[in-house]
Amino acid sequence: MNKRLKPIAATVLAIGALAAAATAMAQQAPKPEQLIKWRQSAYQLVAWNTGRVKANVDGTYNKDDVIKAANAIAAIANSGLGALFAAGTETGKGWHDTAAKPELFKDGAKVGELAGNFSKEATELAKLAQGGDVAAVKAQLGKLQRTCKACHDDYKAKD
Amino acid sequence: MNKRLKPIAATVLAIGALAAAATAMAQQAPKPEQLIKWRQSAYQLVAWNTGRVKANVDGTYNKDDVIKAANAIAAIANSGLGALFAAGTETGKGWHDTAAKPELFKDGAKVGELAGNFSKEATELAKLAQGGDVAAVKAQLGKLQRTCKACHDDYKAKD
């Protein structure tokens, strides 16, 4: 190749690669509605499994059932849910209109702290579930639910 | 207490306890629509996280991201999803009309086997994610996706 053409060719190739990457990203990036659906689904699953733990500590305790439920809560809490609150998802409809308040997308540090508390208490619940101490699981469920409420109080629109 | 009255009193108490328990169960038992919402939510989260693993193995691999996603898939797969297909949920609307075919509620042994395969391959994916061998994770993702397809082929209505 002519030496003077090389830099141009390289630039053309680089632009082509960038364009291809941008196209691939555009194709792969889920739409805001999809992200909202996923986050609504995530909290629904947390609700299902939190309810299961509550039914166990208030009724007949099945250790295996509690372990399964607590593991699901912890894995979801630690899955990186923040990605489902990406820019562009401040408003919109997933399964239903988002209940996230506008402030959630502005108070980064505070929201991060609350999300961290949720993950921490969910992880602790999963650990305690392995032990099977009903009173300890019940107390920890309370701690977990308070982290849910702390975030809902400030950042979730009332039904 | 009069000896002759004792059995009657015990029976009355037992009936009372049964009635209270039945009331509590009726209050706590989620409605079919709620169960369908939860199962639809569960598979949505599996889709979100499967897509994340796929994006990682096809693009830039982030080990931590894959671990989080694979843990979520495994915990959901092992959470006891069968409970969300309880009697009474054969038809109905959760977020949308159920896509579960009637056969799913009849072929117990076959469905159980397919669900077991899903759990097994999801658990294996979570294990391999810890290692971070991209080729191994990619191959295992393929195995997992085949277990999804195997069930969808027979038991999920086409869109």
C-alpha cells in the first residue's frame, strides 16, 4: 500500500469499526420499556420470595423453602439492578407506568446507599436461612423489609 | 370440666382451629393472577440475565457482571418455580395472558424433568462464571438455552 494512503486507510477502517460497534450496541441495547419491565419483574420476584419467607416465619417453618426464597432475593438484590434504571427510563411504561419518582434518578449517592443496604440485608438473610434459626430469620426479614420501605418512602410513587 | 363435655369441647376447639387456619390460608394464598404475574416476572428476569451473559461472551467479557447474572439465573431456577404453576393457574392473565399450554399442567413427570434440566444447567453456569473461562461459560450458556427451548417447544404457546 502507498505510504501516504496508510493513515487514511487506517482511519477509514477505524471509523468502520466504530460504526459497526455502534450498530451492534444499538441493536443490542434493550429499549427503556424493556428495562422498566425487567425492574418491575425483579421487585415482583422479591415480593414473592419475601412473602414466602414471611409465611414460613409466621407459620410452619420449612428450612429448604426459606433457603430457596432467600437465595433468590439475595441474587436479585446483588444482580446489579441499577442497570435497569438507566437514563431514558425516568418515565415510561413497562408492565405498567413506572412507579419510580423523578428524584430516584437525581439522588445518586442516596439511592446507591439505600440499594447497598438492601443488598447487604438480603445477603445476610440468605446466610441466616442456611442456619435455620427461625427467630434470627424473622428478625432479619424485618431488617430487609425496612430497607425496602426506606427506598419506597422516598422514591416510589404511591399506588 | 364435666367429663362428658370434654370431647365435645375438644371437637369445638379443633373445628375452631381448623376454621382459623383455613381463613388464614385463604387470606394468605395469592390469587392465580398474582401467581401468573410472578412466573412471568421470573422468566423475564431469566431473559434479562441470560441476555447479559450472552452480551459478555459475544463482546467484552466482564467476569463480575457474568457472575451476578449467572447467580440470579441459578437462584431463580432453583427457587421452586413449580409453585407458580399451581392448580387454578392453567388459564388467566398475569401481566398478559398466560403462554403456558394446557399440557404443561398434565405432563407432570416430563415437565419436572425439563425443569430439573433447567436448574442443573443454570447451577453449572453459575459455577463456571466463578472461574471466568469465557469459552466454558459460552458453551454452558448454550446448554442452558437449550433447556429453555426444550420446554418452550412443548409447553409455551407461540407469540
